[in-house]
Amino acid sequence: MQSQTANNGWNEADRLAALEKYHILDSSPEQAFDDVVNLTAQLLDAPIVAVNLIAESRQWFKSEIGLGIQEMPLDNSICKVAILQKDQMVVPDTSLDPRFASNPLVMGGPGLRFYAGELLTTPDGFPLGTLCVFDTKPRPDGLTPLQKLTLKTLAQQVLAQLELRKLVHEQRAMLADKESIATALRMEQEHSRMATDAAQLGLWSWDPVADRVVWENHRPYEILGLALDEESVNRKRFIQEFVHPDDAPAFEKAAAATIKTGERFHFQGRVRRTDQQQFWLEFFGNAQYAHDGTLSHIAGVVVDITERKQAEIELMASRERFQTIVSQAATGVVEANSKGVITFANQKYCQILGYTEAELLGKNILDITAPDSIQATSDVLGRLRASGKASVLEKQYLRKDGTIIWGSASMSLLRGSAGEAHSTVSIIVDITENKKAEENLRKLAASLAESDRRKTEFLATLAHEMRNPLAPIRSGLNLMRLHGDDMLAIGKIRDMMERQVTHLVHLVDDLLDIARISGGKIVLKKTQVSLKNLIVHAIETSRPVIDNRNHVLTVELPDESLLLDADPIRITQILANLLNNAAKYTPAGGHITISTQLEQDRVAIRVTDSGVGIAQESLTTIFEMFGQVGESIGQAQGGLGIGLSLVKHLVEMHEGSVAVTSTGEGAGSTFTVALPLLQAGMPVAAHSASHIDVETEQPASFRLLIADDNVDAAETLSMILALNGHTTKVAFNGIDAVKAIRAFVPHIAFLDIGMPGMNGYEVAAAIRKTPGLDAIILVALTGWGDENDRLRASEAGFDHHITKPVDFKTVEAFLAKIALH
């Protein structure tokens, strides 16, 4: 007959050859493979087991879903795939494998989703079929190495059965009479024993009525250490002498269930040999019934599973040790399978994410990943599974309570016995606080950069503002040289120079105030004061600037009864600053309004203008140091950019607040200062004068010493005082000042604090220690004028304190006051 090649790769002649060698027409496949199929189902935890034979074009199923024997041409057989592969094959999910696309048992009912098959071949490599296990659910992790070895061992038992069938078939063909058949049966039993011995299976038969156990081959004798001539043993003796006491109840329960209901006998436990060595054995048995339906005996197999159990115990112990160590780790540890499903999470990992271990197990890694980190996590996991190279990823996690945290995950790949990607293990450290610190550092760096930029701009502005008055002063000096005899010209030049010097003094005063505020050295001199009077004084101060730009000023004065507990100098400074800004940033001929409004126990003072307005983005920074009103639209009108910052600090020192509103560029602006009103019964600080009162009487003539390392300042003041009838002497450092005072013995000594050699404090202390000089009046000259500076000067021995730059009118008033006393 001509050979026809089938789609499976094996021709019809091959199939017929197998049929001739191994097919037995009168055999029952269910009986022939019952034991090995059931044993396979037990050991591999498989609901469906099948033996596929090429020669018989049938698949013999033993399953929980009752498929029975299926007639199936080889072309549609599941075993065809394993035959073509010529090796053991494991398919975790058949629905994803194109090789099973046309198989009705996969694509239709019952929908077999997991497949593992071991090829059955003759010693010369001829394929006979497969031993297969199935499941209706996918098994993503496939088979363990131990399960793969078990499947291969059970396939050898199927081959032994096939070999037995072949031998029996040959013997039956040779023997025609009853005696020959009996001989063949004996031979079949012998070969059966040989096959089971080859598979290291012990055969046993138990008669529960007579309580007699018979060992059907020599393997049980080897396992239990029995003599070969000991044919039987009763159950009681077996349990007492061989079964471990802790496992005896389970053995008794399994035996009783088989006797009562006929269910399959199964027992797995520890057994002692006669030499007291301990083994792990697994028993399988089926109830056999007589023709009248009574239980005849129970027959089955016994397998030595000691190595397997030891491996399982060692694996479990190793796993427990691993989990014990990892569970107490200070870092989070999580393991996920190849699909990303969490299979282990230690206590720290649960704590980091706010879940219990039970809640995390079964979740996918991406389920606890914040949305912004999902793509990065998927990419890193993909690269890890492809290359196996460990990776570190900083990512965001989604806690159970919905909050987001940052973690650093060090991820490694674990491979299976075949080198496949088995699972990933990640070590996680919570770096949320580090990330916050980094963000704060970035913000701080940005803030410092902005502060540095503003400082640079401020220094440029300061240089510009200082040059503005210095240039006309210098020009005025040149004009005085040219027109020294023109008194009218000299008078105009002097007035101009006085205005410019006043401007310089204001700039220096602002700088000193900011420095004092930053150092916490400003002390308010509060007193009960009328708000109306403060507004009037502020308007008087700002009137020249307002009138110079032809603005229309509208004033809405408050009621006389509105009183503040405040420093009048500072409140006037605040309001004058706001009015000056309004005047500078309003085009000529504009409108300015100052008004008040009661708000419960506070009063709101508003300065509104029709000027250039303020851009929205500048409203939040307008009160910061070095800011300029109108800077965003190129409308800066001079000044150091510290006026509004000074206003804010001074207002807050009065427990008030300041705010600004503007609808945008060109729309004008409104500055609102809210201050607490003086309540009835509120204690009021005693008033202390903030300036030395100016006396009009002509002072007496004094001997005066002026000590200052600024030669021009010392000599200029000396010349002015000399022109006013006083006798003066100058010194330019501390040591010379002490010598001059001791030689000159002045009535009054004006001492600069910051002199070289000896500073002013040291000079004062030296003078106070010198006998005969205790009547000298010592006056400190310094750029620092707060209460702490005055207190330090007093402790050093100074009688009075004058703040630089020295105003001659102040000195003149001081001398007049001294003369009166």
C-alpha cells in the first residue's frame, strides 16, 4: 500500500506499523491505563489526564468532567503538537498558541486552556503517542521542575504498559488453547511486575474482611525492609509497626472511607522501615468488587516519594527562612510573577503602601502605581524580562488612602529551571521626604537666584540713585568756584545742593531702616495719636512731589475721635511713602485720593491713583525687597525699590496689614493699610521724643573735639562749629582722640564709633577711666540709631547719641540745649 503523508508529519505506513506492534483489539484501555492515569492526576494536580496513541487514533481521557474515550483522527489530536516537537512540551495558555487554533477541545467545549505532554517513544525513537495533562484554566507558571520530572517518570510507566500489551498480544497469537492462554496470563502478570518494578512502583492487595495485605511484587519489600518470604501483614500491624504515629489517623481515615463508600484510597505520609529508617510513601488504591457487588479487595500501588518530599520540605523551609528574614527587613520587598501579580510582600512594603498582606496578594504591580509612573514602570519591567539586567527606578506609588508617595525600586529578575523569566523581586525605599527636600532645595535655589537677581538690580539702582544727587552737587561746586563773588548764584546753588543732600539722606535713611528691620533692631515709640493728624503730616511731607507733577489730590479726612496706639513718625513715613509712590507713578495732571473707612475695630486707609497700574503677575511680589512699582512696564520712577517692603514691615510691626489692588496696566492702583484702632481702656505707652527739640536761643561758646576717621566729615563739622564761635579740635583715629581729649580737655567730644586703632566705645571707656575728665560730655556719632545701639553707647560712657549723617541743625540744637543747662 502506498504511503500517504498526513498533516501531522507521520505517514499512514508508520501508523499501521504502530497498530500492528501495539494495538490489542480485545483490550480495555480504561483498565489498561487506569492506575497510571489516576496517579498522574494526583501527582500533578490535574483535573484531566489523557493517553494518546497514534496507532489507535483515539484519546483516552480520565477526567473530572467526564469526557471519556474520544474518537479523534490524529490530524486533530492534541498530541500531534508534542509529536511534531519531539520532546516534552508545556503550554501555559493554549488560547494564545496558534498551534492549537483549530483544535475543538481547545477552541470549543470544554475549552482546555493548559497543556503539558510527554512524548512516548520506543527505544529506537519511534513515536507511539503522548501522556498529557490538561486544565480548563491557564497556568501562567507552567510546571515546576519536580512536576516535569514526575510527568517523564509516569510516561515510562505508560510505555511499560504498552510493552506489556505488545508481549501479551504476541503470546496470545502463539497460544491457542486454554493452557497457553493461562501461561500467557502468568507471563502478563510477570511482565506487569517487571514493568512496575522498572517504574519503582510497589503493587499491593488488601483484603479488608480477612485484614490481610499481600505485596504483589518485590518493591514493597525493598521499601519496608521486609524479608521476601513474608507474604502478608495485617493492617493493624502495618499501622503500629510502620506508619508514623502522627500520620496513623490519616491512614485509618482513608482506609475507612474506601471500605465504606468505595472511593479511591489515597494516603501520603511517613513510614518507618524495619531498620527504623523513615521514608515518605504515597499509596493509591481502587476498590474491587465481586459479582454479587460485595467488596472483594482493594488493589493499588505504593511509591517512595522521600526525595520529592525532602525537596518540598527544603523548599518550604528555604521559603520560610527567606520570608522570615525579608519580613523583618527595614526596606520594602515584593515579589511578582511574570504577569506582574504580587505573590509576596513583606511587612515594611505593606506599611509603606498602607495595605495588609492579604490585600496586596493578587494585585498587579500597576494597580499600586501612580498614573504618572505606570508607563515608566511597564517599560522597565519589559526591559528587565527581556535582558535580565537589574534596574533601579524612582517612581510614584498610590497608597490605599489615595495619597501619592515616592519610592526607589531596585528590581531583579528570577529565572525558572529552564531559564525562563519566572518572577521579579523589588526592594523599595520610601524617598518621599527626600523628594520633598529636593523640591524645597530647587525652590530655595530658584528663590536665591531671584534674590540674587534683585540684589544685583538693587545695587545698580543704588549706584544710579546715588549718582543722581551727586552729579548736581559736583556741578554746584564747580559753579561756586566760577561764581564765588555772585551771592545770588551762590544762594541758588546752595539751595540745589541742600535738596540733593536731603535726597541722599532719605536714601540712606531707607537703607538703615531696612537694615534695622532685618536685624530686629527697630523699636516703635508708640503713643496715643490722632489718625487725622498723621494723615495731615503725611500730606505735608509729600505735597512737594504731588504739586511738582500737577496732580489733583482728594483728601477724605477721618473723624477727630479716631485714635491709634502707634509710632507717629513711622505711620507718617508709611503714608508719605504711599503718597510719594502714587505721585511718581501717575502721569502729570493725574488724580490721587487718600481716604479712610471703619472696619469694626480697625481703620482702613486707602491711597488710590489714576496712574500706570500694576500687572497682575506683579501684585504678589510688589511688597518684596527691591521691587519697583511699574517695573513690569518700564515705568520705574527712581528710588531703591525698598519703600514698599519697608511699608509692609512697619505696618506689620503695628499689627496691621497692607494690600494692593489693580485691574491691570494703565488702570491705576489702590494701596490699603489696615491698622487697629485704640480701644477704650487700652494701656498707652509713654511718649518719648524721637528728636532733640530745636532751641532758638543762641548757644554759648564751647571747646569741642570732633573725632572721625572720615577726614572731610570731621573737618567740615569743625569748620562750621568754629564759624559759630566755638573752639574746635579734630582727630582722625581713636588713639589720637584719647591724646587730644587729655591735652585739649574739651567741654564736649563728638566721637565716631567706627574709628581705626580704638573704636568710639573704647575711647569713651578710656576717657571715663581718666581722672579729671569725668565732666566732659561724650556724644556718639553712628549710623545705627536704634534703642540697642543707644543702650550700648550709654554703657560705654556716652552721654548722648546722634545718628549719621550729621545734620548741623541737629548739632546746633543740641549745643543750645546744653547751654541752657
